[in-house]
Amino acid sequence: MAHENVIVVGVDGSEASLGALEWAAAEAERTGWRLHIVCAYALPSFTAASLDGGYAAMDDSTIHAGAQSVLDDAAVRVADRGLSVSTALETGDPAGVLVDLSREASIVVVGSRGRGGFADRLLGTVSSTLPAHAHCTTVVVPLRGGRQVTPVRRIVVGVDGSDSARGALKRAISEARQWDAELSAVSAVPVPTGAGLAWLPAAVDRGDVLTDVRAGLRLAIEAALGDEVMDIRQLALEGNPAALMSEFSTAVDLIVVGSRGRGGFAGLLMGSTSQAVLHHAVCPVMVVPTRSVKDEVGPADVPWEH
């Protein structure tokens, strides 16, 4: 299903969700896309056991009114920005609601913390699971001491040669152009401290590996740019991908990664490493889902594929 030019943002009234709203609105200003603000909540089947052993049904009117107020307040916050804005109050599991909406959206944006209750479901569990299941690009905006989330002036993208990472690289290039931002492309080579690369034959030199990775990174960038011209900083570094990205996040405004890969940057958002990045990054993290990549450098043409 084709994605529409719409940015979906989940809100719950918390500081984290307001940061997500700010990021989504700023992105909508840059792209000219519609901003769709969503507040989702799930009703419990009961609140407490009654004295006679039965269960008291919950009246959802209070929760509904509170959620509607949050939605209305969010709409007011962006009303004077000249955006095309729509809103929706949804019932159901927030993660499921946002995943369903991602089928036709271009970007889904959420914060990394909520207030508990349905807010916690929206900005706690969802921020961890949405990137793995969404059908479009997602952005998780962390709550980190009131740090401004826009404008985006510096972007880092992780590249490991996979289709997902190539998609992330293209998206990072697009974001850099939209924001007129500096872009750095990084490839990581995990190296055990005090030893050689454990997964390599003894005869393979570490320097040769880094040379091949640099060459692969250069080819991936050339393929992503095509006939376009852009100054992209290229870094092939030794270290743990999650740790490197977390460190970079302290100095940049956006981290871009793919959702699947070969265990490096593109794969880091599918397991425990992804949780480390989402929990420790101090800037927004953009996750680009795996898609079929055509007309780019093929696997046999990239040195790190060997």
C-alpha cells in the first residue's frame, strides 16, 4: 500500500509527547506534509473486584474526556504554524493503533516516556516495539532534560551494507537536504579490547578490514547519491554500534538507522542493543524499515560483503 504524505504523531500530554509533537510539526513544516495527531487508549475490562466477588465495569467517560482534552490541547499548540492538521481519538491498544496507521503514513513519531496508564503504553512500550513492526519510518523523541529537539543541524546515519541500511542512508540524505544539515555516515567494526577481531581468521589484518569497510561505505554513499552532490563525512570506526550511536547522540540532532541488517547499525533496533540505544540516546532516533532496494550497489560489489 502506498504511503501518503502524512506524519502521524502520538500524544498523551506528557513532556515527552510534547517533544514528539514539536519534532513532527517541524518536520511537517519542512516537507509540507499533513500532520495527523493521535491520542490512543485502551479500556480495562474492570477496575477492581467488588465485595460480592463480581467485577465493577469501568465507565470510560472520564478517560475519554481526558484523552480528548489532550488531543485538543495538542492541536492548539500547532494551530498557528500554517500546517495542514487532522486529529483522531482512537480506542484500542496504542501499539496496534500506530502500527495500523503506519501502513499509510510516511512517518510515525512518538516520545520515549509517558505518564502511566494508557500514556505509558503509548510512549513506553510503543516506543520500544513500534520501530520493529511499523510499515513506515518511525522517530522516537527522548525526554532528556528539556533539550530542544529542533532544528536539526547535525545528522548521523549508521551504515553496514544491508538493504535496510541503504534505505536509512537515502532517508538520512533526504533529511539532511530538508534541514540543510551536516551529515555523517558511520560504519562500526566491533573489536574486543586487547585482542584481534575474534570472528576473523588469524591471518586477516584489522587494518585491512577497516580499509574494506571504508571502501564499502564510500560505494554505498555513491550509490545512494546517484547524480546528486553532497558533502557527507565518512567514518569507519572500531567499537560497539550501540555505544557509538549513543555517544554520537550527545553531539548531534538526529540518529538514523535501518530496522534490520547484519548485526551492525541496521540490526541494532531489533534486540537488546536497540533498547540500549533508545534508552541512552539523547537525541531523536529515526528508524527506517527494511524495503527492497533497487538500482543500487549489489552485494557482490561491496567489499564488506566478502
